[in-house]
Amino acid sequence: MIQIDQNLLETRLDRLIAEKVAELLNAMLDAEADEIANAAKYERTGERKAYRAGHYDRSLTAKAGRLALKVPKLKGAVFESAVIERYRRREESVEEALIDMYLAGVSTRQVDDISQL
């Protein structure tokens, strides 16, 4: 007989999903930086418009959880991402859900209890 700890399974699954979403977003940010610079990281080309200047860490709260992102910095161009807005700290669906809960008359205690899950 096999016993499965449901909470442990969900926790590991949530963590795996958050890691994969963060990896995907970081790859998309790198691809955007390559497109703006007109060259890949460490690529030598005459058509290069900007150079990589490291990255800065940023967190984003999404359905998958808190994501750790590495936003590229460019020298010679401004990096503006279409993936995430500049000052956005939460995914829009979270904000929309909070607004919907408020309009539906859900108490802040219930919202706090739900968000802790």
C-alpha cells in the first residue's frame, strides 16, 4: 500500500511550477535584451546597438508564487520589457482577484486567510 502526503506533493509541485515560470520569464527577458542590443550575450557583431551591463534582481508575485527575476541591464540603450512592466510587483490576475473579492464584500481577514494558502 502506497501512502501519499498530499500537502508535501502540492508544496513540491508549487515550488517546481514557480521555478519553471521564473526560468521561462528570465529567458524571455534575456531574449528581449538580445533583441534590443541586436546581438546575443558575448556575441561580437558590427550591428550591436548596446552592451550587457549585468542584471538586477527583482521579485514578482504571480499565481505560481513569488518569482525571483534577473532583469538585464544594458549600456547604450534603455531596457524596457514587454514581459513585465517597469514598476509592477504583482501579476495583474492577483490585483484583479483582490478587486473582485473587495467588490464581492469579502472581508480582509478572509482575503488574508486565502492568500496564506
